[in-house]
Amino acid sequence: MTSAPVLPVDRPATAPRSFHVLAKPSGPICNLDCSYCFFLEKEALYPGDRFRMTDDVLHAYIRQVIESQAAPEVTIAWQGGEPTLMGLDFFRRAVAYAEECGGPHRTLHHTIQTNGTLLTDEWCAFLREKQFLVGISIDGPELLHDVYRVDKQGRPTYERVKVGLDRLTRAGVEWNVLCTVHAANQALPVEVYRFFRDELGAKFVQFIPIVERVTEGSDELTDRSVNPAAWGEFLTAVFDEWVRHDVGEVFVQMFDAALASWYGAPAALCIFAETCGNAVALEHNGDLYSCDHFVDPAHLLGNITETHMVELMASPQQRAFGNAKRDTLPTQCRECPVLFACRGECPKNRVRVTAAGEPGLNELCEGYLHFFTHIDGVMRLMVDALARGGHAGEVVETFASAGRNDPCPCGSGRKAKHCHG
Ligand code: SF4
Ligand code: SF4
């Protein structure tokens, strides 16, 4: 173990200045068995493996991720499977080693994504002390959550998640909600959002669409997958609720990312970035993959115990993976009025052909076109407020002060009383 802070390594010219690593210390292994989980099939990549990150890999990850970042801020991110299966002592060692390597000149941010069911008070005290940001996977109120989020016996999990969440809250841990949107909850956007806001007290919410292939490589999707039009309606309905009540109070990752696009800032979310390649996945054994959604042999970059991750990030293979997102867009996307915000979304969801017969159209295209078109007026209001030195939250007041017979502030051209947008 080192006893001195590490210094930045020499960076190959093609290495990104900063990048994000999602480390999976227990690989795809989880104590639950959610119906739509794409990690479970990944066990087949490492047959017979125990899926436990060794301390050698742990040290290589932390040391290299700190050495690799040009910026003083470094995020150490953990995900699964279910990372808490590694046990608390593993994370105590991880943080202690990160603090040694980081030294006084690096600001460390620790994050962990969990289903919450294994969180004890001892866990929560540690997470609080080390200022972890904890992402909790929860799909809405109990009846909606329990449709697909079940354990290995097929039993519902909501109550166990809620116990973990309550422990986090009592301990004062900062947490956010990660909600997948699928066939079971897609029709109830406002109910789901209000539940997070009003029942759980969530301040940060992420929505992730489930687009799940029937078999690897097939373009046929499961019945659990979100319907493209319903995905657009879902985002639109939550946006309308948020913009009237919660801007500046509740942060919805997708809306923040949209605002960044309208403002002309770099994309805040990889799915809406022009290119990929700056968010990699680290398996338990040190194998580094192009992205968490492409953990397969074709996207294996190498192993960080043999090659430094900054070199793997700079490799022609990873740069080509990143640029392919932009370079394989079909003409329909290239000519789309909301391309600047959508960017064809995530390549893993590009399973459709366009009307002209070109491959590479996103399954969720219809939904995104509807959503981004719908929010244009409000986004312009927010950008105007920011340009005047104000803040995006002023828009809540704009809506509140609009008379029922006034034109709706959303820019639809309809009277406010007739407008939901
Ligand atoms: S493949 Fe999808 S999830 Fe991965 S970096 Fe690209 S947009 Fe993000
Ligand atoms: S809305 Fe559809 S056509 Fe437009 S950029 Fe997105 S996926 Fe492409």
C-alpha cells in the first residue's frame, strides 16, 4: 500500500481529460432477481468465477482512477449487481486507500448504487461519515415496484427497500432515486413522481427506460420494455408537474441534462452526448469494458492489472467505440430538429430501421421527439432566465402567475386553461 498521495500520470494525447469508471466489485451478482436485469446473464462471461474483487484489483482501480483524472475532483463509483454483497469491510478498505492516494489536493466523491435491502445502521453510519451519495433503485409505489423487482424466490422487495431507505434517511445519508420505467409503471408518471417527491422526500430522481431484447442481438423486445410513445408521455407528464412546482427544489437528471443542451453546455448525461467513450465499466477481476451496457468480449479493452486504465481509455478501440455513436446516426437523426438534445440516445437502444430503411434508429425515437418538442418553450424560458443572471426556478413563478385566459407560458400558443404543456 502506498503511503503518499499519487500524482497524475502522463496522459496519451487521445485520453479524455476526465472520465467515469463504474466498478462492479461483485460483478453481476445480486441478492435479488429483478425480471428485467441485464446483469444476470453476464455471469456467463466468467464461468465458475466467485465474482469477488481482490485487494490487488481494488488498489489498481483506486490508484489508477485518481492518477488518471486531470481535474482535482475524482469520483469513485461502485455498482453491481449488488455491490454491498462485498461487505462493509471491503468499502472501508476502499475509502481508506482512496484517502491515502488522493492526499490533500484531490477532492474525492464516493458513490454507490444499491437495491438498499442489505443496508444496516452500521452501513448507513459509514456511508454518512464518508459522505457517500447513494443511489437507490426503486420503481415507484409498492404495487408498481414489486411487479418486476423481486428476490430469488419471486417475493416482492418493496418493504425491504423501504427499510433500507429509512435507515439512510435517519442516518443523514444523501440518497437519490433511480427508477426504471417499463410496462408496469409507464402509464402512471405523475403518481410515480409524486410518490418519490411527497412520500419518500426525494430531491434527486433519475428515470431509466427499460429497452430489453428478447435474446442478445435480437431486435425483438420483451413485453416488459417501455413503449416508445408511453416513454415520451411519461417524461412529458413528469416535466409538466415539475415545471409548475419543483424546479430548483427537485432535480430530475433528464431535465437537467435537457437544460444543459438548450443552454449549449456539454451534455450532462452520456446518452445525450454526441459521442460515447468516457464512461467505462470495470469488472471484479480488473477487466475494463467500453461501457456498462457493452460488457461483452467484443468491448473488452484490457485488464487494468496489466495496462493502465488511462492507456485503455486512449486506445483506438475505445475512441472508435465513442465516435461510432455520432458516426452511425441515420439520416433521420441527422436531420432531426431535436438532434442537439437527443443525439440518437444510447446506441444500445438503436434497434430500429428508419422509414427510409436505414438501420440505427433508436427504439425510443417517437418518445424523445415528442418530449423534446414539448419542452422547447419552457427550456427557452429557463435559458432566458439564466442569461439574465436569474435562475431556472423562476419558471415556477411564471406558471403560477399566468391567468387562466393568458397564453400558456410553455409557448404552445394555447390559453393556459386549455394547456397541459
Ligand atoms: S453506450 Fe449508452 S450508456 Fe454507454 S456511454 Fe454510450 S450512451 Fe452512455
Ligand atoms: S428524436 Fe429520433 S430522430 Fe431525433 S435524434 Fe432522437 S432518435 Fe434521432
